[in-house]
Amino acid sequence: MNILFIGDIFASGGRSIVADHLPQFMSEYRLDLVIANAENSAGGFGITPPIAEELLSLGIDVLTGGNHSFDKREIHDYIGHQPRLLRPANYPPGLPGTGVFTGVARNGQPYAVLNLQGRAHMANIDCPFRKADELLASLDPSIRVRFVDFHAELTSEKTAMGWYLDGRVGALVGTHTHIPTADARILPGGTAYQTDAGMTGPYESVIGVDKDTIIRRFLSGLAGRMEAARSGIELHGVFVQIDDATGRALHIERVFRKR
């Protein structure tokens, strides 16, 4: 199965570059499945129902989330009725939405997408390692292709999760820090791994936000209104090939486009 994962889509610039390049990716990589992290797609903070529908209409099959999944009040009802929009599975019970989606890819093969969030320097939520065990145990064994978006702050926590799930999922890609890492590889057990896919959005910024605002914040210690930057739009992601029969990764490479 040929899978494209698009790193954190940030604001309108991120959405527009995905719209510009996704048709080419579909053809060039013969994609069977497209996944994107979209928790920052609405102005850099959260996601709205119209934006979710916009991204899904582009050909993205599953949208993943993170610590900003519930920033927009209007998403609270919607996420419970749109199974292709995920939020971290290890959030407390009772919240709307889910952290796993199972479907059938364009090549006719079943797949599962899991969305987890780290705990180091993040909200005090349930253990992502134990939640991963629980989710994987609940999947139909016939679903061999399993992809994980691990939304976490620390590279050490992401790396630990990669080793923990090696051989049990076809790919684990980190999100959240908005900085692409140069460590795309296949682990010994057959799991494709990259610590962070990077951001799809404005790179003339501080992780997506207007750079002057953030610099003033560091200099003064005073909080200011954070606005999404608009320049230096880039798309960052990961292309992964997973064997349908074994669920082991065959190939991983970083994907990059610049406006």
C-alpha cells in the first residue's frame, strides 16, 4: 500500500499548498491512502467543520489531531459524527470523537489509522503506550496495514514509542513540533519511522506564527495575540510503502514541496 502522510497543516497557507500539490502526489506516487494532521488548519489553532470537509474533499482519507483538536467550539459536535476526523485516542473517556479509524484503501486493502498524544510537557492524559496496546489488541487481525500519528513534544518520547511499536505497526510518524527531522528509516521489526514529519504551512515564522510577535514575546515576557504567518509556504510529509500481506514497511522517504 502506498501511503502519503502530510505533516501538521497550518492555517490557510498550509491548506492551499495541499490543494495545489495533492493531485500531483496522487499520480506520482500512485497513492492508495492519504493521511494528514489537521489540528492547526483553522488559522493555526484547531479545526472547524467546513475546513475538515474542505480537506477531505481534496482526497485526504483520514485527518488526525492533537492538543488543539478541540480549540474550536463548533468542532465538538461535528467530530462525533465524522469518523474520518480523529483526535488522540488516549484522551479521557467521554469526550466526543475517536482515536482510531479503519477503512478500505483505494487498492482494496483494509487499513487502520491510530492517533495518540504524548504526555511529556503536554496535557495530563492517559498513557499513550498502554492505549496503543489496547487499540492494537482490538483491531481485526486481518487489518495488516496500521499507521500511527504520535503527536508529542519530546523526541525521546516519540523515539521510545517507535521502538515500543516496532513490528506491530507498519509506520509511526511524529507530529506537533512543526520541525521536520532527518531520521526517516525502517526499524528492525519492519516499522517505518520518522520523529516528526514537520509542518505544512508558513516557514518564515516561528513554527507557523508571525515571527515578530514571538520574538517580542521572548524579549518582553508579555503575551501577545498570535497570528499565523503568511510567507515561505512549504509542504512536508512522508511517503511510506507497506506490504499488504505482512504489514511491514518496504520504503519510507521524506516528501517536500515549496511554493
